[in-house]
Amino acid sequence: MNPIDLVVTVCAVLSPATCEEQHLVFNYSGSPRQCAMAAPPYIAQWVGEHPKWHAVRWRCEYPHTHDKA
């Protein structure tokens, strides 16, 4: 298993224009596409723990893909 970063864009329930990205890193043995398809239970758990936010989109990527060398 390799670490994968589930990047979830969440917006505030009371202020839908206030959005931010949350990074949920965990071990996953599939591709980023497979991760995105398997993500809803993880997103539901996060939203359940953070009721002031709701998820609007998500993607999976390998960690540090946007870091500059």
C-alpha cells in the first residue's frame, strides 16, 4: 500500500462562498482514479466530524505532487 492524498474541497454550510481544501492522507493500494471512486465513505466520515462544512468536490493524488524541487 502507498500513501495517497484525498483532496476534498469543502464549503461552509452557513457561508457557501467560503471554501477550502482539506487533505486526507491514507494508505491505498489503487490508482488515484480508483481512490476517487472509493472516497465517498471517507468524505462522509469527515463531514460527520465537521458538521459546519459540506463537500463540493474531491480528487485523489499522490502526496507532494505539487511540491517544487
